[in-house]
Amino acid sequence: MPPRLALAQLPTPLQPLDRLSESLNLGPRLWVKRDDLTGSMLTGNKVRKLEFTLAQALEEGADTIITCGGVQSNHCRATALLCAQLGLRCHLILRGEPAACPDGNLMLDVLAGAHIDFYPAREYQSRLSALLEQARSDYARAGRHAFIIPTGASDGIGVWGYLNAARELAQDFIALNMTPEHIICATGSGGTQAGLTLGNQLYGLGSTVWGVNVCDDEAWFLNKVRADVTDWNSRYQAGYDLQSLDTRVIDGYVGPGYAIAEAPVFHAIALLARTEGLILDPVYTGKAFHGMIEEIRAGRLVGENIVFVHTGGSFGLFPQREQLAGILSHAE
Ligand SMILES: *Cc1c(COP(=O)(O)O)cnc(C)c1O
């Protein structure tokens, strides 16, 4: 086993969504793995990966963490808070505009004392690795040791986070005496899907793991999941046969683009909030949950039990209050 820090509240509960399943007359019984409960301000999937990534950084003697993401990145928020908790300096390279009044995740980044650089989308996309390397060499010249965490902490190290979550699910399924046909998660940088897909196989869950992509397309995620598992395999000399990796993507629910959601996604968020008291976000979990419901209705996801992995993201809802208000004011 690689080095690991105990940072997440684990194990998370696996709970049925019976009022929702009944009200939609869905057929399968829906379950939710509550990874929104991995921590209060740390909520979501990133802290599971960062337990391993930050342990690696400390083992290498890092005193500074550099990472990147969108302006409302959940990964950057979790990293900024964990750096404060561990006494590390945090440097964020964000895609987007600085805000006069920071909101949601960005507000928490600021509160946590992260150093933040903003770049317009085009420059960020074309120069990201150069920007990360530049920051690292600037720190080196100042006598500091900076460790770069890639987007979403999705690489061979981060894979451990959801390998472990799959092991937790194996125990959940034994306790409940069930073998869910499907496990579904939102996928954005691929690491959660990679860990779950690999773990489903290694721990013999007997399910099919699906990532609902919230950006890019199926081909991008097939490639990214393979790359992360390949990195894991070689870093830890795991001897896993990559031929047998069964990556599945539910494409078709990105909508207008990353972090832009249309009315059906906001309606799904409102439905889950009022029937089950669960809060989803418009960037990841709302899109994925909406996609899952549509696929079940279309008869493409069939089974007795289906597990949705709630990967967090609630702070991303607040900066979209205007879209939400516009849609809910037109509701029945
Ligand atoms: C990052 C994120 C995801 C996607 O996870 P990846 O491992 O990056 O694919 C899903 N949901 C939420 C809320 C996230 O913040």
C-alpha cells in the first residue's frame, strides 16, 4: 500500500432513495453512496484521492502544493483547505476571471489562504503545463519544494482513492446482501471512474461501472481512464492486465458545455432536494443524476438495484443561483 493520510470521514453511508424511486415509478431500486459526506467543507470525491496524493507530496518533502482547475473547482477548494490543515502553502492556477465578490468554492479558496492566479480559458488550455512548471521553478528558486497535483488529482496516485471506495462498496453490498447491476458516477477528469472501474473488478463487486461525462466525450474518457490505470499499474508495479479494463461511458448529457446546465438538470436537482433532502450540483452530480434517470426510463439501464455515487459539489450550486431561480420560478 502507498502512503496515505486519514483526511476523509470514512466509510460513507450507502442509502436507498425509496421515495424518489417510487415517485418516478422507476423499476430499479436506487441507492446513493454518500460521498458528499466525506467531510463538511471537504465534501465530495476529491478528499479520497488527496489522502494519497498529499501523503505522496509529504513523503517527497514538499512544503508547497500547486494545482489547477476551473474557477469553481471542487478539487481546488478541497486542496486549499487540506493544505491549510496540513500547514502547506497552496498555489492555485484557475481558469476564469477573478471575482469582485468571490462565491462558492472560490470564496473558500480565498478563506483558506490559497495563492490564486487566474488565466483566461484560452491561455489556460494552451499553456497549463507550462504554467504549472513555471510556478514550480519559481518556488525552487525561492528555496521551496513544490509538488504539482494534476487536474482533479486524477492520475495513478489518485486512483487509490476510488479503489478504496470500491472496497467499501464491496462491504456495503455484503452487509445488504445485494449485487447492484450498475454503479454510476459523474466523470470529469476520470480518476473517480478509473478507481471504481478497476476496483469493481479487483474486489469482485459484480456490477457495471458507468461514468456520465460532464465534459469532452466518450473517446476522451476511455483514453483518460486507461491512462490513469496505466500510470497506477506502472507506479506501483501492480501487474494488472490492462486488456481486461472494462470502461463504460454514458455520453450525451454534457448539454451546452462544462458547468453549463439546462432546465432538466435543475429540475432533477429540485426533485431530489424535495423528495429526499439531498443536494446535487449543476456541474457534476446533477447532470449525472439526470442522465441516469433518463437512461433508466429509456430502458438502457436495467436491474434491481442501481447505485449512484454522490461525489459532492454542493458549493457549485450557489454561484448558479440565478439560473436556478429562473427555472424554479417557472415550475408547477
Ligand atoms: C471532480 C468531481 C467529479 C468528477 O470526478 P473526476 O474524478 O474528476 O472524474 C464529480 N463530481 C464532483 C462534485 C466533482 O467535484
